[in-house]
Amino acid sequence: TGASQRLPVLPCLISAVWLRLRILAAESGSWQAMEKLAHSYEEGRFGAPVDHEKAYEWAFEAETMLRVYWIFYNQPNFVDFKETYKMLLKAHVRLSCLLAHYCADGIGVTRDLHAAMRWLTVGEEFACSVTGLKQIPVYQHQKQELERRMKKDEKRKK
């Protein structure tokens, strides 16, 4: 019975170590660790308590760091930019949509549908600037959903 009483401690210890390692990686500039921390704090997983302010902060930091990575990797003659390009672009779409979601639902910040729309607009502008496309379908869909919410809010205020 002594061994069975100690077993629940192991997952807690592993979660605490996972969280500490992610924080160290994020503080060292890993946008991937920052993105994972944002989700962990939003959902209260992997040793992180539910903390929506931290979730928003880590998502914001990840999006900012992703732009730094983009500048670095987007230099002429950079080796293997094609695969890195896809990874960074997909991550940017995820993060700008995540930040819009946080703003729209008041997760870690005051609920602000206009700020959510700004995140979608800035995200789409960035994606369009690097792809040459005029519109990005995922952003168009998210914007339409957000516009519906804005109209509902306006009707409620009247």
C-alpha cells in the first residue's frame, strides 16, 4: 500500500517539471513554448493553474516572437526556408486567431470585439503580405462570425 499511496505524487511532479521547463523555454524565446503555455493556462493543464491573464500574455508574446523569427528566417538565401515558412505561417494564423478569441470572449483581457477584429485584420494582413493572397479563408470566416456577434451586441444595447 505504501507504493500505491505515492503514485498520485508522480503525475503532479511530472506536471510541475513540464510547466517549469516550458516556462524556461518560453523565457528563452521559444514561441512554441509560449503558445503551449497559453493553452495550458487557458485550460489549467500540465501543472498550470487556470489563469486567463497569463494565457493572453503568453499568446501575445508568442505572436510577437513569431514575427521576430519571421524576420530572421526571411533573409535572402536562408537554408530550408520553405518548410520553416509553412510552419511559421500556420503558427501565426493560430496565434492571431487565438488572441482574437481571447479578446472576443474576455479571456485574460476585458471583452472587446473590436480588439478581436483588429487581431484578425492584422493577422490576415500579415498572412496576405507573405503569401501574395488577397484574402485568407480562415480569417474571412472568423471575421464573419465576429461581425455576427457585434451585430447581436448592438441589438442588445438598443
